[in-house]
Amino acid sequence: MSRSSLPQKRIRQAEIAQLFDVGRAAVKNWIDRHDSFPPPIRSDGTDYYQLAEVLAWGDSRTIRSNARNPDEPPGTTYGARARAKLKAEAQPRSAGVLAVDDEEAAQSLVAELTGQLGKRVGGTSQVAYLELLFCSTLLKTCLSPSKWDGLVSAARESSVNAILQHIGRTTDDLLKNNGFIPGFAKAITSLRPDPKALVDVLDRVPELGRAGFQLLLDKYQDMASLNSTNFFTPHSVTTLAAELLIDGATTHQTIYDPYARSGEMLIAAAAALPRGGTTLHGASPDNSTMRLAGLRLMLHGITATLSSGRSTPWDETEKLSRNADLILTNPPFNQPAHILTGTWPFGAPPKGNNNFAWLQHCFNSLERDGRAAVVLPNIASTSADPRELAIRKALAERGALEAVVALSPKQFRRTPIAVCIWLLRRNTNPGAPVLFIDASTGGRNGRSQRMFGDETRNQVLAAYRAWRTGRAIDQPGAAPAKSVQLAEIERENFSFYPPNYVTTTNWQQATVEHLDIELAKVARQRDAVRRAIVTEVPSTAKPASGKLEQWSLDSLCRVQAGPSNSLLKPANRAPGHAIPLVLPKHLADRRITGQDEVRLKSSLGAFKLAEDDILCVRSGSIGQVALVTDQQKGLYFHTNLLRLDEFKRDLVDPHYLLGYLSLPHVRDWLQRMSKASTAIPTINAPTLRQLTIDLPPLSEQRRIGRSLRELDDQLAAVRQLTNVVEDYRSILAAHLMHAKIPNNGVEA
């Protein structure tokens, strides 16, 4: 698809004045006095206006005779004047599409860019550094080779501030000219990079392709601590949703995502549809992710319109128009409903949850024969809330629900919540059966989320397409599925959860291709272990030198108990905001290995974690400790944990303290001092504050902390290898029990 036409460009007030050939005061006067003047979108303190809307407004205002130019006839409008100027100034616009790259090479490149090189450029502002990489990738893709080479050459000679300003402003101009929200320049120019490191980064940017860019996006959402209102939808989910919805669709479709996040659903839709004649539109209340969406769409060479939406779009009743043939969206999960003014064809949703408000907004926004794919959390399928139950009942009875696909948990990087894809149809068919597909055991465990690839997706699509064409769905190569009549759904109290209807075990049959993929993962992890494991004791492993001083823990840092248990009781858990919560079970090998997500009425602001905080188990497995990394800041900690923070940095290094707390004699002390009044060992904050810490000089602490951190990195690599080999063994065993592996005629 070609890029958007020029009128999609966004412009500032000063640019409006230039187009209409009037003073800035005249533009400000129009904005202040005329309610019909198009509303702006504000980004980083600047108002931006949609050029198409400004031109349309200008068409309604005739230029007075004393203000016309000599070549302008009577009746000329400001819109006509602006169009003539745009036509005269029009120039071909650069275009480019991000290349497809090798995944293994991409992993190595991203590791280099985000390692020491990234620290030298980004320092403590790693989110801004990633935005610099995004912008540089866009410029390399869209600028001519000579202009990109000129930028890199200038970076070798000019000041870093000048280069950062140039990258930021050029990126924002490209976004504006393509109709997208700008705003990257402010974050990028806040960086204070090492000049040589900046040049090294720009030299490596041309090697980034789609796989590498996706890895950077994964790191971005981790470091930016995105929650369910703005985290990204995984590629596997967007691709499956798009192919389910667009199956059999033709060109000339209007596709809409009312909660566009970073544009991933629109990108998946463009990839799944035949080329030509498709209109893509997205909306979002979050300008930061919307400008990233614009950047991503440009990198894929996709034309789309993005607009500033509301977090409750169903309230815009006067603007509602059913004009989308297809809707794909992943709205925020389980958000409290502050506004419930809207049109509810299946019943008003409860005040405590917006899930069914979003679902019905999508239904209302469809054309007569339109269809929608909506990602919803599993709780929406089974909730006992009377209003949500009534909505599910109405959906089933009126035949608006076509199918539901259950996905495995941990699809998302930032939450373990499991989801389903709901397929809706505007042209209802009362009493029609519903197809339930259970892919909840599909996919493979990754490092921080569960992934499914082409095999799982194809099995789900095989079941769905067989059902849509009237063929048997229980055929080889299809995911477990069942077409369920209304009477059976009613007997299940209108549950829409596929496992309630589909009986299955782990249904994925291991293929040779699947085995090859898993074996390649084993090989890569072995290489990672070889790189991490040292062959001899490093020189920094010598014992501490200098005099050891003894300090009580409370003289070195604050010891804070976790939130009151009353804040986390079930009665306080809904409705409310999604809170990523670290529990004792998430502490292993001095690291935080995961998190749960709970919904609370109350805020836990006083218990938000920061980088280098140390967590200690308060109740249960006494002695477990973990250090909070940059990627984990913004999480919250549980009642059964204690936090060490506010360190006196002139006395103690947190990494050294972490190692000290892991010493056998310290763990023994903690267990001796723990209380077991409830049959569960417990240590409280006052007791922990009494712990005596042996401190060498600060320089020695840092050296020791680095050595122990290196060993922890090695341990993590080995544990990951163990997990990967275990996964491979399970898949190989399943394969061997069902079929022989082809050996090309060679006897084993």
C-alpha cells in the first residue's frame, strides 16, 4: 500500500497561517471565535491540526476582496488558496519498507545495541534511547541513501545535541507529513550520549529489520512499564485475529481499530488483506503510543489514518456511525466504567468493568454485514455478574456471536492474564450455533511469555475454515473445536469459555519442523551459556581487602514492610486498576522471575519498586532475596515481602548487599530469627533491621558486587538452557510415541 495522501498531514498554527497567507493573529482569532474550527490534538505542549480538516474549514470562508491576491478571482476561498500553494510546493515523498531479517542475527544485534553500547548512549534514560533507535530506523528506511549517509557523517563531526535535534525534528516532520502525531524530539534531545557511541549506534542501525525492531519493541514495553491500557498486543495474537476475521474477505474493506495501541492490529490486517482498496483507521487516547503506531505503520509502508480517541468512545453517541466492514481490537482489560452513557443493543454493562462496553461499541460501529474480532480476558467469558451474564445471553440468543477462540495464558509480556478472541457479526442470526475453539494448551513457553507460531495458528484456522465451509471440524491438523447449539450454551449458564465445551488434552502433535525449531533453540541457548560461563576464576574474585566495618542494616537503608493484607483481600480486588504485583514465588536466584496482576480499589503507590531495590521474603521461604532491575521498576510488592531501599550510597552498594544477604550464615540467622507463631516462618521489619552487615571499602563492595553479578548471569543462562532442553525432551518424547523421525534412509 502506498503512503497516505498529503491532506492527512498534521500542521501547527504557524503553518496554517502560511498556507492561508494570513497573520498568526488571524488564525488564533478564528480558533477562539469559531466553534466550527477543527479541534487540535495536543502533543508535547504543541497543538497539531489535521490538514484535511483545516482545508475543509477554509473552503467555507471566502476571501474578502481587499485580501485577495491579484491572480485570485472573486469567490476564492482560503481552502482553494491553500490547495494551490500545496500543489505548487508538492514534491515526491520518500518511501521505504523495513526489511525482513534473520531472527538469530537480530537477537545478536539487539543484544549489542542494548548492552554496553546502549548504556553509553542512553545512560539512565533507556526508554528515550529506544525511541532514538526507533527514529533512526525510520530515517534509514525513509530517507534517501545520500541523506542518511550525510546524517551519519555529520554525527562524526557535529555536536551530539545538534545530531539528536536533527534526528528528532526530521522524524517528527515525517510523521506530520504522513498524518501522524509527532513528539519524539523532546525525549531524544534529553539524552547525553557519548559521541563515539552515538556514531557506533547509527552505524549499526541499517542492520535492523523487522525481527530486530520487534525485539526493541519488547524491550520498550518492559522498560516503560506499560500496563493493560497501553501494552502491545503480541504478533501471534494479532496475526491470528486478523486471519480469522479477514478469512475470505475481498478488497475495498474499511478496517477500524478503536483502541489502536501501537498499531499492531492495523499492521496485521494490512498483511492479511489483498492489496489495494483498503481503508485503515485507528484511534487511541494515548498520544505516546499513537505516535509510535504512526512510526510503525510507516516502517511497514502502510497507509492509515490515526485519530485521538477517548477511553470511553461509546459516549460519543452523536458521532457514532456504522462505517467499518471489519473491526480488530484489543481494548484495555477490566477497566472500571466511569461513563456508561451509550447505546447498548445487548444490555447495559456493569459499572465495575468496561469489557462489554467495548464489545458493544465495536458491534455498533460495524456496517450491516460487518464482522469484528475483539480480544477479551477470560473473565468476560465466565463472569457471574448479572449484567455481564445477561449480555452473553443476549449475544447467544440473537446470534451475534460467531466464534470464540481460547488462547493459552501468558501471551502478553506484562501480564499472565489469559484471553479469548471473540468473533462478532453485525448481521445477526438468532439461535445460530457458536463455534468454540480451544487453543489454551497450544504454543511453547518463552522467556517471559508463552508463544505460538505458524503451527498453532494454522491448526486454529483449519478448524475455523472447516466450520465456515460446512466441513467436519474434527479432522487431522485442526485444533480441538465444537459447534455448540444454543440449548447447550444455556445449560452451561451462557459461559463462552471454550474448554467448557471442548474436551482435549495437549493436542499439539509434534512435527519434524517443530522439533527442528526447538532443537535450534537448544543450540542457541548452549551458545549463550558458552559465552556466559568463564573458563577460570576472574581476577576480580579475590577476597575483600581493607578493614571491614560492621553496620546494622537500618543504618544503611530503609526496611519497609509490604502493604497491609487488608489492601489485598478479595473484598478490595474489584473493580479497580490493574496492579502488577511481585509475590514471594517470583523470587529465585536473586532475581524477580515474574509477576501477577490483581485489580484493586486502593492505590499501592507507596509500594512501587525502583531500580536497585532489594526484596526479601517476609513469610514462607525465608532467605530468598532479589534485586529490582531497570526493566522491573514500577512493579509493586506483596504483603509477604520486605523492601530495602533509600540506601546510603556513600556507605553501601546494593549489589554487594544482595550478595551479603545470600551468604549461608546470613540465611541461617534469618531462619533462626523468623517467627513461627502461625506455623509459617515469618521475619518482620524490626528484626531484619538488627542484622549486622560487614562492609569493606565502597570500591571493594562494587568490585565484589560485579563479580557476583557475573556469576548470577551465568546461573541464569544455565537455568534457561535446562528449561529449553526440558521443553525439547517433552516434545521429542511426544513425537517418538506417535511416529518415527525420518532419517533419509540411514539406519539408527
